[in-house]
Amino acid sequence: MDHLILRVTAKLLFAPILLFALYVQFHGDYGPGGGFQAGVIFAVSFILHALIFGLDQTQKAMSQRILLVLMVVGIIFYAGTGFATMLLGGNLLGYDALAPNSTHHAGQHWGILLVEFGVGMTVFSTMLTIFYHYAGREPEIDPEDW
Amino acid sequence: MIDALLGLIDSAFLIELSNTMASAPSPEKISAETIAGPYKTELNPATLLDLALLTMLVFVAWQAMKSRHLFAVVMLSGIYSLISAAFFVSLDAVDVAFTEAAVGAGISTVLMLGGMLLTARREKPTPPGRAPVALVIVLAVGAALFYATIDMPAFGDPNSPANKASSVGALYVKQTPDEIAVPNIVTAVLASYRGFDTLGETLVIFTAGIAVILLLGVGSTRGGRGVKDIADAPYKEDHKHHKGEQ
């Protein structure tokens, strides 16, 4: 596990991948993308980290406990937005109730943003959880095995 | 993987939607009267590109089927997803293409590699006795599918049920600027018109994560370390013991 070029490249790429994921997350209204894709891309940067530096190092940065919380919080974000619109007097996930006096459907923008954020959180944490549990079963990948 | 499956289910709808978007500007002008006879797709460079991509898909699938080396099969499945993503771009379904590239070519490949490490590196040869039966079944199903495609409308046919001005796809295209005011119609459909649907999809992904934790991660959420199956060790010893006896 001492590949200098791989380590330097992974360190260089880690932050830009996270940034791209955030762009995909919050630009979903205007271009292709959204919570599902952003969550996966966000998870990919951590998977890259785990492949290069080892699973233990990645789990120090992003532990399974945090992921479990994020999984649930994402769902709560989504469903919570739905219930909030109901409490404000609209239908379930009828986002116009968030800003009833807006002339340019600001409520829809807010609703879509919140809901997609919940999707992104759940998808990211679930994908990384599944990866952790698959990769964690073998202590280390023997280079001869590839 | 689940998202890929959902993506496949949704992709059919989204492709229809993007077709609708392509023919949406003048739904009144294009009607049954203006186009005499059945609609035919013209052979243009884009069609040739589609054909080339589809040929590559068939080739990759054939290679994956032939190979017994599981690492090669996993890599080929990743390539298959990447080519499908390119094909979706060619069909103007960029959101589906994005998902396919991220989930199919990215995460699925890594998870398949992780799964592969837990099993053998090479596929066991299948017993040849059942091959003719399988071949007959596959050929029959394939022939039925080919027969079904004859009834399908031509690609981009404005008179097909999915593209008619009264269809739900055309309705979304027409009403999104007034009702949602979001430039990306796919996002408007995904998060607003069909928001309840997407809540269900998110719950499916959540359930998949919980299931993996329950099945594979006994107690590992606390310690963060991989857990060896307790039942494995005595079984292996037992196995060796039996072998020794024989």
C-alpha cells in the first residue's frame, strides 16, 4: 500500500470530487443532476480514499456511526419537508405552501432543494455503508489477487 | 445497484419525456392529418452513432458472457454501463445518463469488486447437460421480444401514444414553466410532480443500507472493524477433518 503516485493523485482529487458533488447537488434545478447523482459522487470520493489509503484511515475520517445518523437524517429531511407543507396547510410535498405569496414559485424551489438534499444525504451514507460492509470483510486486498 | 434498477425503470419514462420535449414546440402543427402514412425515422449521423453504440453493447455483453475470469466480467459490466450512459446521452436523456455513469459504471463496479473478493476468482464451468434447454428458452424469449418490437412506434414518432399532445409527458413539458418555474423539467417531475414516488425510492435505498448492516455488519457499527463470521471457523475445521478422513 505504498504507491506514491496514487496517494498524491488521490489527495489532489479528493476535494475537487466533493466540490463537483456539491455542484451537482445544488445545480439540479438548472442542469442534469440532483440528489441521487450527487450522493453517489460524494460517496465515490470516500471510496477512492479507502482504496488508496486503506479502510481504517477512511473510517477515521467518516465513521459508520456518522453514516448511520446521516441515513436517517436524510429520510427525515425528505419526509419532514412533506409534513411541513402539510402543517402549513398544503398537500403532502405540495411545496407551494412553503411560500404561498410568492409570484415566481419560490416555495417549489425551496421544496426541491430541501428534498434533494435529503436524497443526497441518504444516498451518500447508504452507498458508503454498503461499501464499508463489503470491503470490511476482508482485512486487506492482496495485490496478487487482482 | 438498486438505484440502477430504479433508473432503468424510470429511464423508459424519461426517454419518452425527452422525445416529447424534442417534438413539443409545435404539437398543433404536427397532427395525424399533416403526416400521411406511417412515420419513419430518417437515417442520419445520430442514428448511425446509436447503432454503433448498440453494437458495442452487444459485443461487450457477449465478451462478458464468454469470460470465466470474474475480474474481467466485473470490468466489462462497468464498460457496459459507460456505453449505455453514452447511448442515453445520444437519446437526449442526460439525467439518466448521469445516473448510469455514476451508479452503474462507478459504485456498482466497486461493489461488485468487493463482492468478488469474497468469492472465487474464476467462474466454475456450468455442466453442459442443461445448455440446450437454456438455449431454447433464451431463443424463444428473444424471438418473442423481437416480435413485440414490430408493434412499437418508430423512434420519435409524433403520433405515438407517448408523444401525443394529450399525454402526461407533454402536459409536464407544457405546465412546468408555469407551475414549478424550474428550468430542468426532469427535476421538476422527479422532485415535485412525482415527489411522493421519489420519497419511496429514497426509502428503498435506505432499506437496502439497513439490510446490508443487518446481514453483514454484526456489531461493526460500534467498533468499526470488520467482523468475521463466527460460524465460519468451526465449519472449515470440520470440513478439513472430513477431508482427512476420506
